[in-house]
Amino acid sequence: MSITIDGWLKAALDKRSFRTRTGDEMQVQEFVLTYMDEGGKWANDLCLEAKGDDIRKLSLLKPNDLLRVTFTPSSREYNGRWFTSCRVSALSSNKLVGQEVNTDDLPGDL
């Protein structure tokens, strides 16, 4: 199941590199997306995980740029604790196609 959400880039975190089970080199970059609840009253943050070309796209963006992200949430258990990750399957922004983004509509506390 994929979920699509619109929001603002709050922060792009450091890239991590590791080897997969098959020995391939993999890079992952987490980023924080701020989005408004359905009533538009409260801002919420969501940490997402980008791979491949989406890491390059993130490098072209700066905080408060508007984004549309499609991701798949996934949970797993480790030592009796549950962890959830949100893996990006599509990331887009008006800025990535050369259009300027109006940040006047951003809530003041972002």
C-alpha cells in the first residue's frame, strides 16, 4: 500500500552507506517532511527514507521547499520492539521542474 502526502522539507539528514546481504553498496538518506493534518490546524513531522535517484533530488532542495512524496510504510520486529520505516517510491517538487515555490502560505512555526 502506498501513501501520497504533500508537505514541506524540514531537514535532509546525513546519507548512510552500507552493504546489502548480497554485497552491493547501498546509500540511504532520511529526511523530515512537515505536513498539515486534515483539518489544516496542526503541523506534523514525518521521517522518510530515500534511495537512488531520490537522494539526488533531495540535494537540489532546501528547507521549506514544497514536496509531494509517495511512500510505503513498513514495520518489523527486533528483540521484542517494533520499528516502522517509510520508504519513498516517488518524490517530486515544483522546484525540481524549474518552477519557483511560494512559501508565503507556510505556517509561521515551520
